[in-house]
Amino acid sequence: MGLRTNDDVVLIEPADVPRDSIQLISDRKWTRSEKPVWIAAMSVGTCMLYASRTVMPLCIVAISKEMEWTKSDSATILSSFFWGYTLSQVLGGYLSDRIGGETVLAVGATGWGILTLLTPKIAYLYDDKLSRLYTLVFFRVIIGAFQGLHMPSLTSLISRKVAEGEKSFAYSIATSGSHLGTLFCGSVGSIFLEKFGWEAPFYVVGVLTCCWVLLLRLHLLPKQREVSRLILIKEIGQFTDVPDAVHANRNPKDGVPWMLLIKTPAFWSLLIGHFCQNNAFFILLSWLPTYFHENFPHAKGWIFNVVPWLVTFPSALLSGWLADYMMAKGLSATAVRKIIESVALFGAAFFLFVISYSQSFAGALFCMAMALCSCGFHHGGVMMNPQDIAPRFAGSVFGVMNMAGSVPGFVGVYLTGYILETTKSWSVVFNLTSAVCIFGITVYLIFGTARRLI
């Protein structure tokens, strides 16, 4: 058997391994030089993901006016994205845990990047109103399915590649790109929307996404393959002179013990907490521009599309740093997750309740910004929980959790449109959303845990 070293990793030549029984080992931690590059790349990818996701809510008022859509039609377009997004979550987690999050990340981004770029062309494929509506709905479902692969693959990657005491902050950096993406779309997208029409933001986001995919495929992935050569061995532990960091922490053929999780109240509290937070986040993400357009028609779009997301980005970073800091000081992971999630859901509930009574643009903008700022703390709370309770199967468990969390994307977003069309009341929408947040944090505080379950 020949051993050799390459970039801090001990490698075993495949020729030295018996061919009758081999096993693929790829779970090593990122080196000091790899980690910041990959975390930054994932943050940029998440930025593009959310820019692509929010470009339709940004342009929906202009598109609806041109296409002569009703509120229900607009709600159907906005919610259809989440039909595909929900269905691909579990598949994304499963594939990421089996074949590697890097590959799944690249495949998903290729799909939604190209389709985002083509959306304006797709919208004009037919002349009649109904055909245009159904065509856009179909392609929004497909875009959602491709985007549904992103977060489970990112979670699986960080769970496998980042050291235990650094995961919360690394994860918050990688996922905080979501707020940067929304901020980018709200600022730059608003400018392009006003100057060049609603098609321009789709082209800008689509082109930038495709550039990121090329960087990932042509630079990062080949470099990682060069640094971390896959190791083939007959049995884990057969070669004792191979460092532990190189060995896999699981057998890829192991299945997730779902029955054990399903019987655990903590697992259900995880799903409920994520569901309730996402309900608030997705409703605000999808309907925020419409709310300000209707209630404050003379307000500048770049202000209300930028300010709320400007304060959300630092809160997402702070939540991860704060989680790692409190655990380093000796606080239990369970206590940390519950404290941070309380800030997220109690904070969002409070400001959504108060916004119903706000009469001024400044007051409404402040409440909306603070509600979304509170949501940013979710990154250091429930979002980290799959890595706590199931580190070996973080991608798969996150996929199930995010599938539950995606349901409000089409149910909550569509019901919001229905409520607005029937009651004409934004107060009803905000008060109901606030109540859902209170329910979610109550369940999580009672049953939630960060103790390893499987």
C-alpha cells in the first residue's frame, strides 16, 4: 500500500485498494485556506439565490399591471415558486448527504440561473392572458425546484466540512447572503425596474448567477478535487496511519433513522418553529413591495425595498457569532438555540402586531425593518438545529425541515392574497402572522433541544 501526502491530506492510491469491496470516503474538514473561500462562495451563491427569488415580488406590481392580473393571479404566481421549492427539499438533502453538497449546489444553481435569465422571454411566449399566466406558473415551479436543492446542500456541506465550534458563525455567514441578495435586488433591481422596465432585473440577476456558477464549476470544484482526493478503502479504520479527519463519519449506505426522529417531540418542535418563522418571512418577502405601494404610493421604491434588508444582514451574522460565543462560554447548545430563536419569533411577532397601528411611512418602515431584523436571528437558532440533533444526516434532516418550512411559501403567500382581496385589510394579515409566530416559539421553547438525537 502506498501512502503519500498532498496539501495536508494523506492519500491512499486506489491501486493499493482491493477491488472486491471498496468504500468512498470524502468527509474531511476544510483546511484553513479552503474554508473562507468556500464560505464566501456559498454566501455569494445564497445572495444570488435570493436575488432570483425576490425579483418576481419586486416586479409583480408592474407585471400585473401589464398582464391585467388580479390579486389572486399575482398570489398564484408568487406562491407557485414554493410548490417546486417544497418538493425538492428532501431530495436535495438526500443527494447532498450521498454524493456531496458541492455537486448538488452546482446543479441547482445552473437550473435556476438559466431559467431566471429566460423568464422575460417565457412571459411573452403566448398572446392571451391565461396562457401567459399558466406558463409562468409552470416555470416558476421549476425554478423553485432547482432552488430547493440549495439550502440542504449548503447545510450538509457545513455539517461535514466545518469544525464543531465554528459551525454557527460559518453557517450564518453562508446563509446571510439571503439578505444581501434581497437587498441587492431591492436596490439595484429597483433602479433597473424604473429605468428599463420589469424585464431588466431578471436579466441582471440571471447573468450574475450564471457567472457564479461558472466560477464554481471551473475553479472551486476542480480545486477541491485536487486538494481532497477521494480515498478508497476496503473497511473504515483498516489503515490506522490515515488521520481521523480524513475518515468518513458515516457509512454512505446508512439510512436516516426516521422512525426514531418521528417519535421525538423535539423533532416536531423543530418543524413547527421553522414553519412559523418562514410563514412570517415569506409573507414579508413576497408582499412587502405591494404593501408599501398600496399604503404609501408616493414612497420611493428603493427605500422600502432596501432599508428592511439592510438591517437584517447584520442580525443574521450576529446570531451565528453570538451562538458560538455563548457556547464557548459554557452555555448549553439547547439554551443558546432557544434564546436566539426567541429573539427571532417574539421580535417578529411584536413588530408585526405594532405595524397594524402605524399610520406613517417612517413608522411602518421601522416596524417592517425590525420584524425582518428579528427574523435574521433565525439563522443562529432553529436553522442550526439539524446539525445539532443529527450531524451525520444534517442535509437530509434539514431537507425535511425546510420542506415543512416551505409550505407557508405557497399556502401563506396565497392566503395573504385571498385575505387582501376579500377583506382589503393588511391588519388582518399582520395580526394572523404575529399569532403564528407566537405559537411557533411557544412549541419550540417547550419541546426543542440541541442534544444529539441520532
